Amino acid sequence: MRYLSLLFFVIIIISCTKTPVPELENIEFLESSISPHQIGKDEDSSIFINYNNIILEHKKNRNALFSYDKYEEFLITLNKSDRFIFVPLNEFDQTYSSDKIVIGMRHDVDYDIASAMRMARREYRNGVRATYYFLNTAEYYSDNKISTEIRKPYVLDYMNKLQNEYKHEIGWHNDLVTLQIVYNVDVEKYLTKELAYLRNNGIRVEGSAYHGSEFCYIYHYLNFYIWKPASNHIETGPSWGLFQNFDSVGINGVYKKIKKFDFSDFGFKYEADLLKKNYFFADVFYFNNKRWNMTMFDWNSLKPGDRVIVLTHPALWD
Ligand SMILES: [Zn+2]
């Protein structure tokens, strides 16, 4: 969603000797807070991506309701009741149960990969699988300049860890209209190339979810408008007017037409916002001036057969 204030990263990259993989005693610790026992293993305070990259604790000290501990408590409580099945969104459509409640766990990584890794780890140790949508215009993914996109190769390290170690799904957090309109990137070529790169490297990208870029509010479009099926979902209601540029977007008096595609053009099996559910919660919704969180809903009120999608933005959690 709208994260002008979140355009900074909380990831700390520790530079060590790159190759060969160093022996523990040869690693020069740039942060005195790191101890050798953190190398190669994850803890609440640090996540080991590889020898060049360890995510260290970074307390944002905000609302205690939005802490990883609170989030984990929620997972433990629901797991204990044995009434819920957690699935990543690529399994959501196919998962029906007459005696359980199906919960699709969606996480928009946005600009903060470190927080996503922390949340992912809490889920993993509770046997919960979820989907993490990587943002193609975020700094951990690429450098964006007019007509060019330069991918950061280490994005694969995060994806591999999430998918292969933590057993989560990797999705595409679509900022494609932004790439087209703001950066003049040929998105068809770009997306084809990126997905081939990810898939050839073993990352199974099956779905996308659109990102609410800050540019959407400036130039009045939604990234969803890149898809032909979006024609049935033009924004109406209170948001109408904010995102009315469905076909073309004007920047400094120059109008650019939005190129449109089918999901299948890129081998996507689903778009997260179009999955059928009877409850949808998001940590960016507000009720009575309070941001929605898991404690605001009586989870016992759900009935077997209910289908729920919970969207969180790890960047908003501590
Ligand atoms: Zn987003």
C-alpha cells in the first residue's frame, strides 16, 4: 500500500570474504553483536541468509500489537484449536474442507525483505505455509532507471531460503504499470525475462498480487490495470477518482497507453485479489481509527467451510 515512509531498509548486510566459504574462525565480524553461534542458524534476533548476508535484529519500537511475538501467538492459538488449515495462495483455490476453516496467508513484502524473513521464520517453526510477494521495483530486487531494470542477483538467496527451507510460496508483487509508465520499461519483455530467470533458478512463481505504489496516488492508476481481466474490476466507490486512469496515464501532459495482458501470457495461475473467499482481512485496513490486527476478530466465530485470506505487510511489524 502507501509506504512513502517505508522507503528505507532494515536489512544489514555483513560483508565477509565471498569465496571460498570461510571457516568460522576466519570470518571478520563487522558488528560486535554477532557471535559465531549465529552463523548458519536462525534465531529470533538474526536470520542467516548466507555468509555475506545476515539479517540482524532491528527494533522499530512501534505498536506492540504488531510484533512477531504477537503474530506467532496468533498462529499457535489457531494451530492448537485444530480447526484451521493454513495454505499459501497457490493452493487456496483447490483447498476445500467441510470440517476446517481454510486460511490463505498473504504477505506483501514491499520494500522490507528483512521483516518478511522474520515473519516467514515464525511461520515455518509453527508449520504454517504462506505466500511472499516480492516487489519487482524494491531495492532488494532491482535498480530502476528510465528504460532499464537491473536485477540484484542476491534476490534469489532470499527466495531460495523462503521457498526451499521455510516451505513458503514466492509470488510476484506487481508494480508493472509503474515500470511501464514511470520508468518506460518494456514490461512484456521484462516480465518474460524475469520470470524465466526465476523459474530457471528453481523459483516457482505461480501468482501475482498488485502493489499500491506511491506513484499510483500521484498518477491515478492501479497496477492491476496491466491485466485484461481487470476490466471487470475497475475501481468504484470511495476510491473512484484516485485510480481512474484505467487505459492511459498522463505524466507532465504526455499520455501513455497501458499495455494489457492475460495472466496466462506469463504462466501465472492466479491473481491474489481475484481468489474467492468469504472473509478478507488486511493489516492496512482501519476500523474506528485503529489499524486492523488479529486480536480484533473473534476467530472462534468462523465456521467449517469458511475461506479466509489474511494479508499482512511484514514491513509494518516489529
Ligand atoms: Zn505492496
